[in-house]
Amino acid sequence: MKIYYRWGVFVLLIAVTVLLINKGMDLRSLGTNVDGTGIGVHFLFLEINDRVPEKSIPSYANGFFIVSLITAIAALVLAGKNLLRFKGTKAGI
């Protein structure tokens, strides 16, 4: 049962990574082409900030990219641990 839990967490981390990259790309493509003084930034039904100034939008995009890199590394480490555990059980360890 524990191995299914670990693979479920791996899939969840990969899904969050993809969503973070997508949000970062959306913000990057938006650039400074906004109405009014700024925009609201939302991620997974959570409001990050409701008044992001135009000049700060690229910083938010970079933040989403950095967090996506962190979650991708965490997912890869977890997958590596899962594969090593699987290999260890096959070898009779």
C-alpha cells in the first residue's frame, strides 16, 4: 500500500509542476499588456495577489517557474526512491 501512496504523490507533484509551468507561461505571455493598473494572480482557486502592478508580472512568472522546478526535482527524487526500492525488492534485499 505504501508504494501506491508514493506513486500517487509522484503523479500529484508532476500535475502541480505542469500547472505551475502553465501559469508561469500565461503570465509571461501576458507581459505588461493589462487593463488598468494591474491584474489579480490566482492559482488552483487560491488568490495569490489581487493587485499585481504591471512591472511585477514578470517577477511573478519567474516565481512560478522556480516553484515548478522545485516540485519537479521533488517528484524526480521521489521517483528515484521508488525505483530503487522496487529494484531492491526484486534483488531479494
